[in-house]
Amino acid sequence: MSHTSMDPTKMGIGRSVAVLTSGGDAQGMNAAVRATVRVGLYTGAKVYFVHEGYQGLVDGGDNIKLATWESVSMMLQLGGTVIGSARCMDFRAREGRMKAALNLVKLGITNLCVIGGDGSLTGANQFRTEWSTLLVDLVKAGKISDDEAKTSSHLNIVGMVGSIDNDFCGTDMTIGTDSALHRIIEVVDAITTTAQSHQRTFILEVMGRHCGYLALVTALACGADWVFIPEMPPDEGWEGHLCRRLADQRARGCRLNVIILAEGAMGRDGKPIGSEDIKKLVEKNLGFDTRTTVLGHVQRGGTPSAFDRILGSRMGVEAVMALLEATPETPACVVSLSGNQAVRLPLMECVQVTKDVTTAMAENRWEDAIKLRGKSFENNWNTYKMLAHINPPDTKSNINVAIVNVGAPCAGMNAAVRSAVRIGIIQGHNMLAVHDGFEGLAHGNIVPITWTGVSGWTGKGGSELGTKRVLPSKYIEEISLTIAKFNIHSLVIIGGFEAFMGGLELVTAREKYEELCIPMVVIPATVSNNVPGSDFSIGADTALNTITSTCDRIKQSAAGTKRRVFIIETMGGYCGYLATMAGLAAGADAAYIYEDKFGIRDLEMNVEHLVQKMKTDVKRGLILRNEKCNANYTTDFIFALYSEEGKGVFDCRKNILGHMQQGGTPTPFDRNFGTKMGSKAVLWLTEKLKEMYRHGRIFANTPDSACVLGMRKRALTFQPLAELNEQTDFEHRIPKTSWWLKLRPIMKILAKYNISLDTSEHAHMEHVIKKRVSMPAPLMKKHKEEEEEEEEESFIFITFMCVLHVCLFYMYVSGLINHLNQSYIILCPLFAF
């Protein structure tokens, strides 16, 4: 869909937008409200807060207030929703909706942005559908004039999904889900230490009455022994299976067991499964010391994660654009996330698929329920099943797979190693751990690694294998000898740009060293997020959250002193990902990076911008600088410039965050991402090994036998290392193009810079792709038989017609038939086909 070339700063002139939050609160809602307000004002529109959700819309009065730029300042780091939310019974009645319509018409509001769950969004769509009849009734009642009805003849609705359960189909992540996972994982990590001390079993109950996303991802992120989710109740006899699994883990040397339970978990018979039921089962059958923890509303609280702030901000921008671009024919849409892409989807299509999940669960179609939840949910479930429920085979494949960490350490590396090791063992392979990077590979610092050898690794930061920045070029011959000595058949390389470069050097050396002709896969893992072939790297999310939380504290310190500007230096080498995304998440006034060139005029403009800002109620500033953005405009130079130019208006402080960005325990995203990347990498290598097995040995020398596994837009893909050469700036160790650069204008607009926003980059309306779900077995069998009969009849008919017409044509050209109509000869074969 092509967008008009209208000046975005004039799109909203003469129009009014209202924003409300409804239903359960979720962290990140404030970021969405802030972005909606500021982008609305940027377009020239009036923007209104609707306090207390639909109840405020019905009651009107002071509940609907004009928003200003300053009124949404310092909202980003706050949990919940500052404009309030309420479950409203009045709005469910037509009389209540008529009152809401009256309040909107009187203020000239014809664009409504609703942030909430599927119930809230369904209500918004009903309101939009009834709008014209509501206006007719208001005119008849004499409450509005004909002119007012004409001016407000159409209501545009756009939804943003705010729900910690992630229970809305059509989006990979809803606002609040990632933050809820942060709260859960904090508790799991704390429980793990006490459970190990006493060899206990812990049962953790998380939210998710109808959706098991939180429970499932938590189970993946902490390596839980069992998870109960509503979409897939355990098989009959699960009680015995669970007890055997817990006993088996203890027998392997594990000092604790973790069971994750969604609050809506149930058995195949439809009866609820509670945490106390499981506790009694474990204590009775195994005698294990067992404890239960029900998290409750702690999952809704706290500071939003960096991901939720960025998600809310991006969705807010997209929502305003969708509202202002809408026509009376445009269906009500919901803005959502697919991979790293913002998409617009018809609201009611998403609601219908969400209802289809509930229907599938009610009809015991469990596999369908998993599929309808979406590809992300399905992938999580399949990965969990492999890691937790499939036992290693008795027969070995005699394949040796080596895993090496390369470059700087980062959070999430260990999760990828653990997943790769266990999936490899499940495939029957012998897994080898290479310590100390390529140098360790050259010197034979290699040991077998077992299932229990990686227990508890998902929550550990850094690199348990040890890692070095040394590239393989100086050790190529030694590495080839080591590969031959240990009979290594494939290699998993986990790391940053050094891992990418090292993989390329090994591929180049294949011409000389045949031992290097083995399948290889590079898994990007670096805080810098600068590996070509992937939009995201393991570790970047943890670093981003570290920077964001530090910025929050630094900004808070200025609340008392006022008139203070902080200049913060981030890591990333020449890659500006961390500085840009942290700028979005922390509400920075500017972020200086190498990819977006700047000069002294830009610095002067930024200083003047802060001088003007200090005249408002917001008397603090935040500037981020990527460590290698410019050799001359150093952190010290920028600090000195701001200090000098801001004399008498504001003072400056500087902070260099340093290696704290590489440390800490991995975030839920990095644990989950690392787990899925490690799993997918080894499964891909297993298939490649089958392809490359020739004449009793493995020989891999094609470009597609050495790949980078990366996230590209909406999917995990394998791209040959050799093909990524063209896409790489080797001098500055960054990709030539980066998707996140398109988000920089959003950061600047939200900081009140008067710049142009390229509306052609905004998402167009898509449709929900419904999974083909299975029918009940008898119907499926009958349907399949009918399809086969139809295919067989069609095949016989087409074959007969083709043979007939070939014979007729041969008889005609041979003179055996003299008066056959030529058009018949031409058209009949076409008809048959």
C-alpha cells in the first residue's frame, strides 16, 4: 500500500485524537501513551487523555483532558498506566456507548486509540460499528446538532495490545509480556539458589488463565523440568511420567527441580491442575521436600523492560499514522509486531483467531490450539518438548560436534551452548566443548560435555567455556590437525564479529586444508549486535536493559537538582545499535552514532535544543554517545562543549558505562533466543551432515555448508558466510545496512526535534494467516478419501482427453480425417488442461 506524500507535520491539523488504556494494566502502556501523544502533537493534531478507560469515556468531564508535550514526560520508566484503567460495565450497554459518543462529538474527537486486551479492542470495534446509529439517536434526542453529526460522521479506531499474558493472536509480543517475564525470571533465579541449598522441588505458578505463553517461555528460560499450560494438557498418566522425570534428574546429580504452572492449567478431563495438587503428588510419591510459590500481581508491576518501552513507542507512532491515514472504508486495525517488523492487522480478524484458540481448547483440539497461537508459540513449544521430554537415543550417530565461544563474552552465550549440547545428545551425537576460543581449538583444549554438564547454564552470564578474540588465521594448520585428531565432524561457533570473521577464514582455508571441509554454523552473540546476517544478536537485549536501567537512575538523580544534562558513553564499537535503542528506551535527547554522521552544527543544534528544554517544566537532559561514533568528537569533547555552551542554563555530568554492559544474568529474551538458536543450529547441522556424507566420510565444501544463523525480519534463516561478504563493512566491523536505523527519526521526534518522518516506511494493512487446523479424526478421514477420489477422477479424465486429442490431431495431419474443424483441434486440448 503506498502512502501519500503529505507533510507528516500537517497530517493532523484540524483533527483530534484520544488515547485510553482499558482492562488489566501492563508495563509499557505508558510508553505507548507517551508516543501517541507526542507523535499526535507532531502531526498538528489535538491529543486528549481519556482517564480510567471506557468509564472515563462514558463519564466525560474531567476524565477527558487535553494532553501536552510535558504531560507525558518521565512516563517511560513507570509501570502500569498513569492515565488509569478500569473495567467498565456501563460501556457494554448501548446507553453507555451513547454517552461516550456524545462526549467525543462535543470535543470533536473522531480518532480513538485503545490500548488493552481483546475484550477492550472488541468493545472499540463495536463502538465504531454503531457510531453512525449512535449519532442518529443523539440528533433525535436533541443532544447534538446536524452539523456536529456531519462533522463527526466517522470514527477511526486503532488498537494496541497491552496484556502481560501475550494471549492476542496476530502479534509475536504484546505490550507488557517481556516485563512480566523479567519479574518471573527474577523470582526463579532467587528461588534457584535456595532450592539448590536444600535439594528442593519448587512449583512456581504464573499468570495465564487462558494462555500459557508466560509459563512456556519461563520454562525455556530457566530449563524447567516440567511445564503445565492450558493449550496442551499433559497426557493421561502424566503423574507417573512427572515423578519419573524428577527422580531421573535427581539421579543425574541435579540438586533441584523446577515445575512451572500456568494458572489456567488443566488435565485432559478438563479438571484444573493446581500447585497444591502437584505438591501433594511429588511429596507422596517421591518424598521430595517441595515448596510452592504463586506470583500473582507482582508480574504486572515494576519498571517496564527496554523491549516493552521500545515496543510501546513504536506501536504508538504506528497507531497515530494508521489513524490519520484511515478512510471510512478502512477496517479497524490493531498495530502489532511480527519479528522486528511493525504490522497493521484487521482488528476483528485477530479477535476471531484468538477466539478460535479458546474454541479449539474447549473441543480438545490441543494441537490446533498450539498452531493457532502463532509460529512463535509453536516454535517455543517444540523446542521445550525436545529439551525436556525426549530422552537421548540408545544408539549413537558416531558424529562429533564441537562448540566454541569466540570474541567478547555476553549474557545468553551459555543458554545457546546448553541448548546445542542437549539437542546434539538427543540426536545421538557426541558433543565436545572447546575452551578458550579458536586458540583452544588450535591447542586441543577440548573435552566431552554431557547432559548434566550444562545444567543451570541458562541463567549464567558470561561464557562458561571461556572465550578469546584471537582469529584462526594464525593457527589454521594447528586447527586442521586438531579437527583430524578429535575427529570433529561439524562446528558450532558462538560469538560476535570475531566469530563471523573466524568462520570466513576457516571457509577460505578449505582449499588448502581438507579437514576444514565440515559443516559450520555461526550463532551471533555480542552486545554490539554487529554481526552481518542477523537483525539481533544474543546478549544485546541484556546490555540494552543494563544501559536503560542505568539511565533511569541517572535521570532520577537530576529530579532534585534540576537543570542537569547527562552524557553517557555506551559500548558497541562502530555499531550504534545500543546507543540508538537505549535512546528510545530511556527517552534520550540525542544519540550520537557512527552510522548517522554528525558535525559541529548538529552539536550546536542539540545544545540549543536543551537550552530551550530547560525553559519548560522538564529540566533535565540525556545524551548518549556510541564509543566510536567519531574520532574527534569524543565523550570528553562533547562534555566540554555542552558544559561551556550551557553555562548559566544547565550543568553537565558524564558517565562511561564500560564493561558492566557485558555482565549480569541474561534477560528472558536472551535466554529464550539463545535456547532456540542453539537448538536450530544443531538440527540444521544434523541435516547437513546427512547431505554431505559421501563414500564413508563427510565432505562439505559448498557455500551453504557454512552459514550464519540469524533473525531476519520475521524468521530465523541460514545465510552462507561467503554471501555475506558483500553486505559487510570489514573496516568498521558492521553490516552495510541496519534495520534499526529507521527507528532513529522516532527517537528524535519523541525528543521534540522538528524533523521529517518518512511515512512511506510505515506498515500497510495485512491479514492474519490462519493455520489450517485439523478436523476430528472421522471427518478428516472421510475428507481425505473424498479428496483422493476427486484427484484420481481428475487425473483419469485429463489423461483420457489428452490421449484422445493427440490421436485426433495425428489422424488429421495424416489425412485420415479431412473435415475436422481446426478450432476444435486447437481449443479442446486447452479445455482439457
